[in-house]
Amino acid sequence: MDEPVDYWHPGAAYLYVQQLDGPGLAWEYLRRHPDYRRDWQRRHRRPELAKPWGLRLLEDPALDARDAQPLWIPEPGVVIQLYPDADPPPKAHRFGLWRIPGRKQLLHDGRRLVLLTRFVNGGVRLALAPSLEAGMPFVHAVRATANVIQNGRALAAELETLDNLAKGALPEALASPRPSPTALLELRTLQALDGTLAGASLRTVANVLFGATTVAREWHADGPLRARVRRLVRRGRGLMQGGYRKLVPLPVEEGRSRAAAQCP
């Protein structure tokens, strides 16, 4: 990225992080990894580079989690699978891409079309069978696993979300005056990580996160403020260097990913 060295200073630029789920946060840490960015530049020559990172395809690291569509291996959460209905009732619903509510992104992951529809505070992922065409009656499929009942309930919840969106019942935006402690930790971790990746010192990171007045009063070589900033930076690097897998979660791969997953 060709960005100014102080691009990470405005705290407001990180507020969207409080609306991200685990996979969204995982992407935020992964996309900052210098080796991942290097692999993205080489993607046309070596398409196999995606798998060690836990992805089916490499995603553009310039896109944050609001616009990116990383395809994790295995797929996290619920993916609504759509297939043609082999025995449809007379008044069966028919598939129409533009009838699906939300802001849509469509791509091919090498096996099938995947549609992600986004809305306030969330999104739903749909996998479209190759034989499904516009106007066809269709069914929703649940993968047969040991947790099929739990998966079915999760699928029903996602379908209810889509139904409410189609009826105009949009989810409420997060309107709390302050981020939760957990969200604030992620905000500060990502901001501190960006600062160190940009070459900033721990004291400069502290100035940006907590203010120059607080730093002038509380910054000491063995003081709690310095220790707090060091923990934020250490946490950010650990998540970037493999810890992001625990947020998805993803299986540990051999080689690079296995080593990365053992980082603190």
C-alpha cells in the first residue's frame, strides 16, 4: 500500500471494526501480513498460494472487511446452499438473483458461484448450484453432519433474516455511544498494529491511542501504560501471524500455517 505514514492516526477510521464477526476480524489481521501481501502480488503466477493462508482464493488485501469476500477453508458459519427443486409444488418460490435483499457480491470460487449479500451489521452467504438458473423452483440444503439439527436451526435463522430484509425489516444499526470493551480492544489492537507496521515507536503509538497529555504524565520505562501498548502490539502481531485462524476458526495446516498458528 502506498499510504502516508500517519494513515493509522484517525481512530474513527477503525470504528467499523466493532460490527465485525470472527471471520471479518480474521480477515483484518490476515490482510496486514506482509507475506500475504507479497503472495497477492504473485497470485497470477502461483494460484496455489491461497491454501496455506486458509483461503480458497487470495483476496485483495487493500479491501477491508466491509468490502472483501474472503473464502475460508472450511467455510465458517452457515452457508445457504441453493439447488433446483426436483419435485416443486405448484406455487413454489422461484429463484431470482435480484429478489435477494442486500448489497450483493458474486464470484466463482473454482467450484461454484458464491453470493454474499450484505446489510447493516451483517451478511448472508449463499452457494449456488451450477444447474440453478433464474426462474427455477429451488430448495435450501443443509449439509449432513453430526450437527445437522444445529445446522438446520442456524440455517432457519439466516433464512428468517433474509425474509425480514425482503419485507423491509432492516436490522438496527449499532448505536451504542461507546464500543464494548471487546470491540475497543480490537480497535486499539488493529490501530497499534498498523502503527508499528508503519514504523512508529511504542511511544508514538501511545500518543495516538491515549493522547499526548496522558503519555506525558504516565509514560515510564517500566510503567503500566508502556506495558499496555506493548501487549496491544504483541497481540496484534500474534493474530496477524497465524492467530487469526482462531477467529474463523480454521484447521491448522502444515508448513507456514502450522508455524504461524503457534505464534502467541
